[in-house]
Amino acid sequence: MAATVFHSQEIPANVLEQRLIDQFGARWDTLSPDRRERLIADHRELLTNVAHAEAERPPRGEFDPAAPELVEAAIRAEARRQERIELIQRTLRPTFPYDPGSPEPDESRHDNVAFRLGLEERLAQEQARRWEVEQTLDEIAARHGIGRTGRHPDGRGWTLVGEGEDVPILMTTQNAIAAATTFAADLWPTGLYPWQDPALTRNLTGTGVTTAIWEAGQDPGIMTTHQEFMDGGVSRATQVDSAPSGDHAPAVAGAIAGGGNVDVFIDGNNMGRLLRGVAYESEIRGHSLDDFSVNTVASLLDGQRFTNHSYGEPGGWAIVFFQGAFRWFWEFPEFDKDPRLGMYAAPAQGGISSADLDAFVYSSEIQLPVYSAGNARFGGPGQPVVYLTLDENEAPVFSTAERAWFNGGLPGETWTAGSVAYNTVVNPSTAKNVLSVGSIQDATGATIVLSSFSGTGPTDDGRIKPDLVAVGERNAGLGLGNFLFLPRAGSATDHYGENDALRGTSFSAPQVTGALALAQARREELFPNAGPWLASTWRALAIHTAEDVGTPGPTYKKGWGIFDAVALVERI
């Protein structure tokens, strides 16, 4: 008598689901819809295989476990079981303990252990060559008669990172917060400020997340004892390399992680706690540019997924002090436009260039560097002047030869109120794989005002940069002047105020870094067992969720728009 074959396709999906609910219990409700559908399909396949095996089973009394067809079926079943085991191993991270109360991971690395071992090997390689790098940079400094760090006449610090075309490559801080304009304040707990939208809150503060910053100059350290970084007598800020503290690094770190602990007074009036950073309960690590290649890999192994870099190679016109007066200076007499503007830079001895950063992100996979786009736009005399340059022997000499009289202009062009300036973004923010951030004033409605200094695209190879924009200066029409309120060294409560010229892409970039930290915290809340996203995923998501204002579509001024922290978190 032939066996009756039962087809599992006849079982309704809700019946299969109920069977699985009985097996999984309360954990079923924590699974994603896609995960549930896969389990139902797997269960249906299992029942089908059982039905087929039942149909093929010999009649009772004639069962032979050594029958060729049964042996073959057993081999097929074992092969399917091994395939399923391999699939599970590719899906789950072995270093994450199972938590029955947690949602399923939406994606994860299958080679976590091997990946970390690879990073540790790379760190060892970078450490082995660090002395070679140091010696090379010392030789470059001696050849050009400069130090390894220094300060420009306008007060900005610089760090020597290499040499190109017989010219020293210097990385310079980019001086020139508005968590409300990037909407990050709406993600905080409600009641902190009147402009927050309670409907959007996610109670995110940055707790449990650590970011890192790299700084250029002679005093690139964070003032870790500033009250904005203190929490119960313990600092949330750490200067990894014990570099001396200056004014730039505390402001950058404060834009990310300032705790909102210090009251700001203007003309005797308490204006509130205006120094609060975007991820104001996060931890932050500070680094100088020394041993850059070593420390970036070490920070990745330490768990930092986002790093901030508010420095870049100077480009265009500069101001120098010569013969008792400040002079306009043009560094490259053979060019009428500065070749550094918009340049994609080749690898540098110190490991800090567009090419170096692209290679790092490609190989590290899960750490996203956020770079300021630079403040070179419109810099320069704006009209023909007598300026200082270099002769064929690199000796200073005065000249009146025609140049691009402002950065981003055409050779011979004189600046007017209607002038435009493109191709002013600077290395390393011209790298493809980093997230480059320009500066706008505090936004009022659907109109944005690009900061006059903010670096613009295209890059020399035609790509859109910056990728997006955030607030790097205040809108004077909203009160309190054009300048930002952020911590600085001096005393434990010292800060920049309405009369201090603090603005620049140096401070728009860390807002984005801080908001990415909030987004990371939210993702870890939703998917505690999930592996880290690729840096390219975070970059694409930040661009995709930017608020497109002004001219529709991406432009060389604003990139894809204003960074929108709420839209980013909602998309997660």
C-alpha cells in the first residue's frame, strides 16, 4: 500500500508561525519580520523533507538501514545540516554572547576573529616602521629649516607630515555649535532647551560611545580637566599621547562631548549652558598627528568607530610677517592658481594625505574619519596688490605678477559682492572615503547661508566635496554675534564667547562626528548583538539623509545638504 504524501505547502502560514511561536516563546516577538519569514520557510522545507522521507520509507518488516537509497538520503541530510551550520556561523559573531531578550542582529561580520588579528598585525607593522617615519620627517624639517610643528602668523598651529614636489606638507588647524540646526538636540532628553521637539526625542546622550580626535600644531591636546569634560570628578576626555593643551583641541572636543556644565554670562546675564556638545555624555580620546598611522589602527582596535580631523593642508593666499609688517604671501610663483586647492594628494611620509586616508578606510572597513573641508574659500587680497613670493632660489621677493586674487577665483579676477569661488576644498578632505564637512551659518527656515570661508568643490578630478554641511558659525540675526561658544584652555571654566573670532569648518565637522556617535548609540540599543556597520555604510547613510535645501540636488557648495541627525537615526 502506497504511503500518503503530505505536502507542507498545504499548511497555512499562520499555522506554521504558531508552531514556531510555541517553540520560541516570547523571543519570537523580538525577531525581525525578515527573520520570521526565513524561519517559516525553513520550517516548511523541513516538513516537506520529512514528508518525502516518509513516502520513500519501505513497508514495515522490509526496513533495511543499509539500503542504498537510505544511505544516500542520510548523506544528503548531513550535507544540508553542515550547510546550515556554516550559514549560522557566517551570520552570528562568535564574540557576542547570546542574549534571549535581544533583537536579532540585522547583519554582522563572519570573520570577526580573523579581522581583529589582521588589524593587530597591521598595528605591529606600523609600530615597526614608526622610527623610520620619524627619521624621515626630521630630515625633511632640517632640509627646509623648519620645526616639526609651528604656528602661522595668524595664530593657527601646523604640523609637518611630509614633503611633495620639494615643498614641506603642513597640516593646519582650521579656525575661522549649533546642535539645533543639525537636529541633534531633538534626539536628547527633553527639557534641556526650549527649541527641542519633544516628539522626536530618543533620549540619546552618547553614553557608552567613545570617539577620537586628531589635532595639528604645537599644542594639540585636549584640556581634560575642563569642567565641560568632567562627570562626578572624573574626566570623560583622555589625551592619549600627553600632548600639551591649546585652545583649538578643547573647542573641537567640546563640540562633540562638552557636557553642558558651565553657565555662559554675557553682560552679567546668565544665558544658560551653551557649551553642551552633541554627544554630551560620550567619552573622547585626543591625539596629536605624531605616529598617525600607528594610532589610527590602535583606536580602531580600541573600538572607536568615528574620528574627527579638524585640520588640513593650507592652500591659496597666506599672511606672513616680513620686514616689520604683515604681507600677503603667494607660495608657488610658477602657478597663477594654488595647485593645493582641490588636489587629491599622493601618499605622504607621515601617512596623512587623501590617498593615505582612502587606503586606511578601505582596509580598516569600520572606522569613518570625518574631515573639515577647510576655510580657504575667498581668502586673499581680492584685488591686485604688491605681495611677497619666492624667487628661483626660494628667497623672498616682492611681486605684482597676476594671480587669482582670491581663492577660488580666476587668474586676474577681482573680488566683487557677486563673485563665486569653487575648487577650494583641501587635502586630506578631498579623499573619497572620508566624510567631508563644510560650514554654514545657523539656518533659519529653508534658506541656508554658506559660510564665506567654507571649502567648496569640485575636487581636481571632478568629484563633489564637501559631502554635506553643518553649522560652523552663528547667524548674527539670531543674536549673540557670529562666533561660537565652546571650551578653551585657560581655566577649568574658560570658553570662547560672542567677542571671540571662533568659527570655521573645524567646528562644523565635530558636530557631525558627535551626531554619528548618537546614531551609533541608538543602533546599539536596537541591535545589541549586531556587528559594526562599514564606514561606507555610515557615510552613505549620512549623505542619503541630509536635508536638501537651496538649489535642488547636490552642489559643489553644500554637497548633498545639511546633516540631519534625526533623519539618520530614523532611517536606522
